[in-house]
Amino acid sequence: MEDHILSPVKELISRSKNIAVLTGAGISAESGIPTFRGKDGLWNNYRAEELATPEAFSRDPRLVWKFYNWRRALISKKSYNRAHKALAIMERNVPHFTLITQNVDGLHQKAGSRNVLELHGNIWKVRCIECNFEDIDETPDLGELPRCKRCGGLLRPGVVWFGESLDPDILERAIKACRESELMLVVGTSSVVQPAASLSLEAKQRGAVVVEINLEDTPYSRYMDYTIRGKAGEIIPELISKWQ
Ligand code: BJW
Ligand code: ZN
């Protein structure tokens, strides 16, 4: 990527005291984890409404667990990439830094990021549908119908499905971080899922500079101050190269 495209954003990153970053599945694509949409997207092989909704889980919990066990096994074999690492380095060099992710793979934390808000939960979390007991279990395959340690009730993945509300505390902290930021980076998300997608507008409306890093255009590209087209694993390390 030519430097005249990146240098104003590099400059903004080194000047800003408060940065918010929103990431999506595209940041983990270079780790070998499939995205949801697009030609190699997960939803091309599986129908979202059959798997990622509370109705699907009530109808056929075995099928939903089969899908999540398959994804848990896949993610357990993957590592963070240069983009995750570069964001962890950015956090250490910026006074106020919030990483908001839609991803459930936990790779930001594995790369060393500390202040991470997981909007859609975490694939290693499980929650009892009877007593709400929450646990973290990194066993890749939890079997057909995993049960609660406390009460024997059926466990469900600790992720947020379509039609479910996001954790209000996490969402509130994410909105606050965006509103207070001077600069917001939106990385590797198709920006079609709400309310995550509109976080960049919260930032922009409060005067932040918004930058999109993606392989392609999204419905929010036109609101961006800068759009950088390319791979997150190449662009973000370049943007923070002065701290490497
Ligand atoms: C690269 C790259 C590289 C690739 N480098 N880039 C308002 C209007 C309309 C609908 C709604 C609305 N408000 C709420 C809704 C309903 C719904 C919604 O948004 N639907 C839309 C699809 C229309 N939202 C909800 O239901 C949310 N709940 C909610 O709002 O509650 C209140 C409410 C309920 C009901 C009605 C109204 C209000 C909950 C959303 C939960 C989303 N859950 C999932 C599954 C999580 C668990 C799991 O993983 O199994 O979250 S769906 C899936 O999509 C997952 C993701 O986090 C999310 C976003 O996907 P993401 O990350 O953007 O991935 P992709 O694949 O879409 O894009 C990848 C991008 O990367 C692409 O752009 C590539 O180009 C790029 N890329 N390689 C840089 N190397
Ligand atoms: Zn229970």
C-alpha cells in the first residue's frame, strides 16, 4: 500500500489520546477462521436462521451444538495474527484505548489486548438455560447436548444470536468509548449487523475521525473519513510501525 494513503491515518494514530476500534470476522480471516458473509463465508454453507437464533436452539439444540462444536474445534487450532498483535501494541501506546469486537473467538485477548468489549459473547463461554449459570470451557468438543454442572439443565453457547439483546452494560460501555474517542477504526466487518454497525456513527456524530479498513466497501463506507482497502494483517502493522 502506498504511503500517501496510510500516512494521514498513521499521523492520526500517533496524535490521538483516545482511540476506539471495532473489529469483525475479517480480522480473524487471516488466521484461517471463516467470515460469515461473502464468497467463503460461513453463512454460505449454513443458514443463519437455522443456527444462530434462539428459535433454532429450541427447535434442534443438537444441530446447533454440532455447528458450535465444529467451530470450537476449528478455532482451537488457530492463532492470532499480525492484525490482532498490532492492535495489542496500539493499546499499550495510546492513553485511552478500547477494543470493541463482534468476534467470539477470543483471539484479541490471546494476542495481548486487555480492554476488550465482546459485543456478541465468546465461543468458549457456556450458559445454562435453566439456572443461567455461566462457565468458561475451552474443551473443543462439548458433545451432543452439554449439561450444567450446577443443575443438570441444558447448556447453550455464550454468544448473542439474532433477535437477542446484547449485554446492556457492554453495549453502553462500547457506545461511551465511541462517543469519547477522537479516532475510530472499523476493521474487517461487513457493517450489516446492528447495533454494532452503527457504533461508528456514534463516534462520527461526536466529532471523531472514522477510518474503515476492509477488503471491500460496506454500507458505512460513505460515512468514513478514510477508507483503506486491504488486508487487516498488512495494513494495521504498517499503521503502528513506529511502535514496533
Ligand atoms: C477483511 C479481511 C481481511 C475479510 N482484512 N477485512 C436494525 C435494523 C435491521 C435489523 C436489526 C436492527 N437492529 C437489530 C436488528 C436485528 C439483527 C440485525 O442486525 N440483523 C441484520 C442482519 C439485518 N440484530 C440483532 O438481532 C442483534 N440484537 C439486537 O439488536 O437486539 C435488539 C433487537 C432484537 C430484534 C429486533 C430489533 C432489536 C444481535 C446480533 C447478534 C449477531 N450474532 C452473530 C452470531 C454470533 C455467534 C456466532 O459467532 O455464532 O454475530 S451473527 C454474525 O454477524 C456474528 C458477527 O459478529 C456478526 C457480524 O459479522 P462481521 O463480523 O461483520 O462478519 P462478516 O462476515 O459479515 O464480514 C466480514 C468482513 O471482513 C467483510 O466485509 C470482508 O470484506 C472483510 N474481510 N477478510 C480486512 N483479511
Ligand atoms: Zn443450571
